[in-house]
Amino acid sequence: MSLLSVADREQLRTLLTGLEHDVRLLFFFRAIGCELCPDTKRILQELAEASPRVSFEELNLVLEKDRAQQYGIPDAPGIAVVRAANGVQEWDPGIRFLGAPAGYEFMSLVEAIQLVASGRSGLSDESRALIAAVTEPLHIQVFVTPT
């Protein structure tokens, strides 16, 4: 059974039409003790069904600890959004989702897919210059809450 209505699935197909590059969603799950993992998997399946340029790979957080650490995924469900070429990772911009991308977070995930597929951030030249001036590692987190 689909989580999205027929109209929403069609709108999603439209949003994902014309992606420039393939995007792979690395889905870190736990088989036991992860209440949100089954719904997250269904969401990612529907995204992959909406576009031939979107795929997802399931990775068991417990069995794939090294890969989870590589992508900075501390818990399940966790998603890393990467650009892929012929099924091989090509570019990892560091976009992560922790928890189920449902509700408001769903559109954030769709936009992340579009950004990674395009390879363009949409930042102005001024913003790029400011970022280029950063000399130390910087950890940025964005929290989405329905308030």
C-alpha cells in the first residue's frame, strides 16, 4: 500500500523529472528496535519508484558499522544522499537525514535529491566567497520541526 496518494505520486514524478545525475539514498536501518525503519523504507521505495534516477540501498546499521561511521550516521533510521554514477558513489556533499523523512521533512528530502542531482548549491558568489574563507572544520545541522 502506498503512503502517497495518486496525485501526490504524480506530483513527485514531476518534481523528479529531468534530474541531471543519478542519486542514491543510503538507508541505514536496524532490524530490531527501530520503530520508524519500516515507514522510512516505504518512503524511500516510493521515491525510487518515482524516478529512474533515484535508487536506495539498505545498510544494516549494526552489521555495517564502518559504513555508518564513514557517513556519520549514529542511529537508525539514517539516510545519506549521494550522487552516483553507474551504481558507484561519485560525490558525497554531506547531506544526512536522521529519523523518518515524513511530514515536512519529506519535501526537504526531495529538495536534497534535486540539489545533489544538479551538483549546484544555489548559493550566490558572495556566499561562496564567505564559505571559502572558513579555515576550520565547521559542523552545520538544520532541524525541521512543525511549529
